Amino acid sequence: MDFNVSEEQESIRALARQILGDACSHEHLAALEKDESGDGIDHALWKSLAEAHLLGIAIEEEYGGSDLGLSSLFTLFEEAGRALAPVPLVPTLIYGALPISEFGSPEQKQKWLPGVASGDTILTAGLEEVGSNEPREPRTKATANGDGWVLDGEKACVPAAAQAARILVSAATGPETVGLFLVDPAASGVSLESDLANNYERQAHLRLSGVRVSAEDVLGDPNDGAQMLEWILNRSQVALASLQLGICEEALARTADYTRERKQFGRAIGSFQAVTMRSADAFIDLECMKSTLWQAAWRLEEGLPATAQAAAAKWWACRGGSRVVDSAQHLHGGTGADIEYPIHRYFLWAQQIRVTLGGSADQLVKIGQTLA
């Protein structure tokens, strides 16, 4: 594999860093978090990313995108993690747009992808199962009804559900078959119960009771969705790992600045051996996060089997990411315990990503199953 960064990726990184850095100040993020009447999304920033053609990175040119591939998209996510950008990038671009682009009909692509690229459409997915840590085995049921389907069940932790035009829902269509359905959140029988994630992201508990889904909102073959779901989950795990990498890179960079400036006993605490050792361990975790992430991304782009590699990237995002933000908190001393201080926000975001779509133990199980 080639670890070199392309000119396109460097351009995306520089542009994204400029836009996100200007928009995501500590004061602005704190105001969004405390605004109980809002939806937690920075819609102005979302529109700015669209105007810079960053939302269409992995969308085909005929639908308004630039078709630059997954590596470029993950570069954007890394920068979004660095800035803690309060916009639904992973839900819209990974959970929604990528599956439609890969498995959707021409009509579905034309209906949804141009709006995603222009910033006019938000998409999301209900992939987290209630009472289960295995999203590949959905408990939600889909029953054939004429030329459509009827859905019954529950999904937990659905991001941006109330703002989404469609929620991609996985459901069992038989004892051993799975289908993927594009559910209208405003449809009869859909109930959304608002919740707040660790990082103040607005999520929803989705309940489906006799929800009718027409044939035009069925993604691919409704009895052959297991492979499609695996495809989505692999890319979702790597996308979350790329967000986590950016979060941890910035947390460690801020910690390095703090330990250079904070003095104790007449010396910068960054010169103390215990501090340098803790920082060095965090840097090693970052390098492991980076290498597993980009190996998985390369395999996905090359069309190679990548389930174990995606799980390994998410495992490092969980374990390595937790260690990095724990070190950042610890090395900030009493300041790190202040929930109003910026470093605390990196800790919260890292912990939220750790539990999304399965933690480290779940990833080890998946790696073992794949190898076996």
C-alpha cells in the first residue's frame, strides 16, 4: 500500500482546516451545546462546506460531486475531528450518500445525491440495535406488503434523525435475510424520542410501528442486504476512526502547548520525565491509529476484503483514542477537570466515538470471527 498523501488530499486538508478552524471556536461550540432550543447542527458551517465542494468529495460528478474517493473523504473527517465540527458528516456522507451511490437505483441517486452535494439534504441511518451490540443482525422486522414493505422495530442513537430527509434502516426480511430501507422520518408510524449524546450531539431513539415503505425507497435487493450492510459498516468504522484520529491529534497538540507553558518548580512541566513518557505513549497510540486507519482505507478503495482491517482501525480508535484523551486530561492537571475548559470537549467526543457502532471488545470479536 502507498502511505503517500496525494495533492488532492493536501488541498482538501488545507481548505477544510481553514473553513473549520474559522467556524469552530470554543465559544461558538459552547453556545451550540447550551442552546436547548436548537438541533446542535451548525447549518451555516454545513452550507460553507457545501459551497467549497467538500460535501460531494465521494459523490459522482454527474450528481454534483467530485468523485475523489474514500481517502479524500476520510481526510475531511480527520480535519472535522480536529475542529470538533458540529455537522452531520458521517451520518449524511457515510451512512446515507455512500450506500445510495453504490447500491441505489438511478432514480434514487438523482433524487438524493445532488442535494447532499449542495448541502440541501441531510441523511442518516438507524444502525444501532436496541438490546444488541451486533448491528449486522437487525432485530427490526420488515414484512412484504404488495409492492412495498411494512417495518416494525426500534433503533437507538440515530444522529440528526429529525433533520434528515431519509433514515436508512436495516431490517430482517426473513430468518436469514436483511433489507435496507429509506424511511421518511415524517411518515405515519415513525416516532422519534430525542436524546443527548456524550458530546452533546442530538440523537434520537427511533420507533417504527407499521411504517409503510414504498418500493422506490428500498435500497437494492430487500432479501440480499447482508453484504450491503457489511459494506456500510466497514466504511462507517473507518470513518469514525478518521474522526477520532483528528480529535486525538488536536488534543495531544494542545497538551504539548500547555506543558510547554505551564511551569512548576521553576520549570516547564513538559521537561519532567513523567510528562514526556506519558506524551510519548500517546504519540505511539496516534501512530498506530493512523497506520491502521489508512491501511483499512486503502483496502476499501482497492476493493479488497477489509472487515478485519476496519475493525482493527476502530479498535485502535477506541483503545488508543481513549488513552490519548485520558493523557491529555491528566497532563492538564486541575485545568483538565474543568468541564468548561476546551480540552474536556475532546475527551467527550472521543468517548462518544468509542461507543458508536461497537466498542473495542466488539471489534475484537469481529476480528476473531473474520480470521476464523
